[in-house]
Amino acid sequence: MIEDAPQALADRLPDHQQSSPVLKFGLYVGFAMIAEMTVALIVINRVATLERFALARNAFFISCFFILALTPVGRFLKSPVRIFSSAMIGWSIFVVGYDLAGLYFDRLFDVLHHGPFLTLIEGGVLYGVCAVGAWVAEMIVHACRHSIMPGRRAARAAVRNIR
């Protein structure tokens, strides 16, 4: 009974007031990327004992970040518009956090050679390529499952209708 309460409340809301899964997932991914970036920056800059494992430490944080960044692609694989929308919501939130981190860590943008605007553009290009790739893959699968050319009977019927 208590478990059904959130769903019952959501059923009573009009459609325009119910939250979209694209928006929700984008928000979750954006805040998760900010949290991962914050942990990585603190560990990299404040934990001196891991300095001798710098390559492994950085590879771990980069791989975690890319896994988080590509989760919208995996979540909405069959809908390229949802991939791009959700990913750009999350990426925009991350860029705001990245810009704020640059205020605290003075040389962050100098070391990474990327400002917030360039980071936003690169994310848009990356997610655009992923969305187009998903769309092309969907078209290839559709073409493999369905005949592109009509069968002989359909072609003959079409010729008869023309005459």
C-alpha cells in the first residue's frame, strides 16, 4: 500500500506535470558526473599517497567518467532523439560543475587545456555522433529485417495498375 503511493500520486498528475524519463536520467547522469569529477579532483590534488600510482589512478577515474558519460547512449539506444536530449542535459549540468570547479582549482583549465565552452561543444559533438550512429544502426537493422525491393508479385501488380 505504501509502495503504491508514489505511483498513485503520479497517476493523478496531468501529463505535462509528470517528469520525463529523459529529463530525470539526464539530471541523474549530470550530478553523477559532477560527483565523480569532484572525487577525482580531491583525490588527485589532496591524497599524496596515491601519487606513485598516478597512471592507474587517472586511468580509473577517466574510465569511470566515460562509463557515466555514455550511460544515456546505453539507456536510450533505440531512440536517437532521447539519447541526445538526455545526454546534453547531463553534459550541461556537468559543464556548470566543471566551471565552478575551475573557480576553486585555479589552474584546472590551464592543465586540461579546455575551458567550459569548449567542453560543452565537445560533448555536443560526441553525443551527436552517438545519436547519429544509433540512428544509422537502427536503419541497418530495419533494412536487414525488411525487404527493400518489392517481391515479384507486388511489382507485377504495380505494373498492371499503371497500365
